[in-house]
Amino acid sequence: MNHFKNDIYEKLLADNRFINWASGKDKFDSEYWEDWKKRHPEFQLEFEDAIKTVQLLQFQSPDISNREIEYIWDKTDKRLNTLRRPLSSKIFLSWMSRVAAILVIPLIISVIWLYQNNLSIKNNFAELTNQLPQKTVTVSTPLGGLVNLQLPDGSKVWLDAGSEITYPAYFNSDKREVTLTGQAYFEIKKRNVPFYVKNAGPLIKVYGTAFSVSAYDNEENVIVALAEGKVSLDVNNKEIFMKPGEISKFNKQAHSFEILESDISQYVNWKDGVLIFRDATLATIARTLERHYNVSISIDDDDIANYKYNAILRGGGLEQMLDLLTLSAPIKYNYVKPKQKEDFSYTQACVIITKDTKRIVNQ
């Protein structure tokens, strides 16, 4: 008889891809894990117990087969047959106890079934629950990418290009906390447990809501845009609340802070592939395009770096975006495409923006 392999069981539970699939969050991964089972028949027990552990942690009861349901019903029916006779006052309490027994039979059978089939879960569940909050998951979005993920509590996150989020594999009962570098849009599930977003600016406390946070290392401001619900910011140990349709700006160098009513579309529509700029400098736009297109952009003149734009850039390639920018400012660009190196990797694309002295465009 094969012994239960704890190391295989633990490796599966440490695999975020396995957790997402077993909890039903990523149904498209079924083919991969079915193939895994075929390639590792010797780990069938560990695999099934790992699935049940994930489902228990996700508060999903493991399925009971039709045969087991029929068995429960058969036993219940036999109990009912024993009660189909006239009742006297002397046996009334006995009858009531039998009825109570019938009502709880499915629950008892289910508990027994879970106990027998999840013996290893029973032995490791408490230890696993204590360890999971200490294990962290880090998701990074490459330049030019956009990632949509789901947190352990069911909250949704859209992670913008060049961003990173870190969170525990399992939120504990005291708080839900994530750490963000870069830009993300959150849709937070309402729970009794508070949710926090740590970033380069004020700590954000969330009350079940939808909002965006921009906290890139190379940007001078940390910006929070509230779409719906309620969030608060910890500014100088004071809790300051925001309302939907407001943005907050925290200057990292000056430590200044302000809340403004604003059109928040430019801070949230990036998750749908739309880049909106309001009174933004060319230098700011260039940094955004660098992240979204994985390209290096240099501006050789401080004057044109400070040109202000109001623009909506929707879809299309990098060159199309650059062409749109040249229409409203006397600039031109040179685009150097990626080249394949000897190791078959590619160099990073490069764009050099210069002033077009032959054109005069009113700003």
C-alpha cells in the first residue's frame, strides 16, 4: 500500500495555478490538471485531498455522489416506515427523537463521509490554515502586458503594465492586506474583515468598492481614483474619506496631499485599453507608452517634454499613437524596431522624439 506523500500534497497547495483551478476560478486549466493526473497516477490520493482542501478553504463542500445520496435516502425511508403506526402519549417523546434523528441523518452521513475521505485533511487543516497567511503570492505584469487576477477573498484586480502586487495566499480573520507597486484597478468584495492597500503613498482602507491606484516608482504622485463605494486614506495619522468621482493626489517628495472632484475616466479606462490624458505633459505620456508598449522613449528637448496634451489614445500600435501626438505639437520621432540577437532574444524597441523645426503648431 502506498504511503501518503505529504510533500506532493504541500507542493500542490503551494501552487497558485492549482489553487485557482481547484477553487473553480480558472476552469480553462482543466486539461492541464487532467493530464497531470494521468502522468502521476501514483499521487491520486494526494491530488484528490489537495482539491478537497482548497474547496474547504474556499467554503465549498466537496460533491457527494448520486450513489451516496441514494444510500442516505434509503436509510431515511426505512426510518420513516418504522414510524408509520398509531402514536400513544407514552411514546411521543421517543417518536420526536426518531424524527429528529431522521432530519439529521443527511448531516451525520455527510460528516462521516467527509471524515473518512479527508483523514489527511483533518490532520493538517489547522496547521495549513495557520501557515497560509504567512505564505505570500507576488504577481508582476511585464511591460506591454495587462493581468486580471482574483484575490483569495474573491476580489478582482486589474494589474497594469510594469506593476506588481503582493498578497497572502489566504487572508486571515483580522485583515486583508495587499502591497502594490505600479497601477491597479480593484473591485473589492464586502466583508466584515477590513481591506488595506499598502503603496508608496497613504495607506488605503477599503469599505467594499471599486477604485484605481497609480503608484509607480518613477511618477511623482500617487493617485487614487474612486469609482464607487468608499475608501479612506491615512494621512498624518488622520483618516480622510473619499467620495465617488473624486481623486486624491499625494506628492511623494513634498508629502503634500489633496482631494479633487474630477473626471476619473483617465484613471480607470486603461484597463479597457483606452489611454486618456488630461493636461498631461509629453514626458508623462512617454512614460505611459513605455510601460504599455515595452519601449524606450527619449525626448531630446526639455521644451517639448513639457508640451501639454489632451488626448484619447484607443487601441492601435505604438506608431499610430505617436502619429497622433505629432498632429498637435511640432515634434517628430524616429522609431527603431527590435532586432534579433545571437541568442534569439530581441532588443528593446527605441523611440527618439525631437522638435520639428519646420512646423509650428499652436498649443
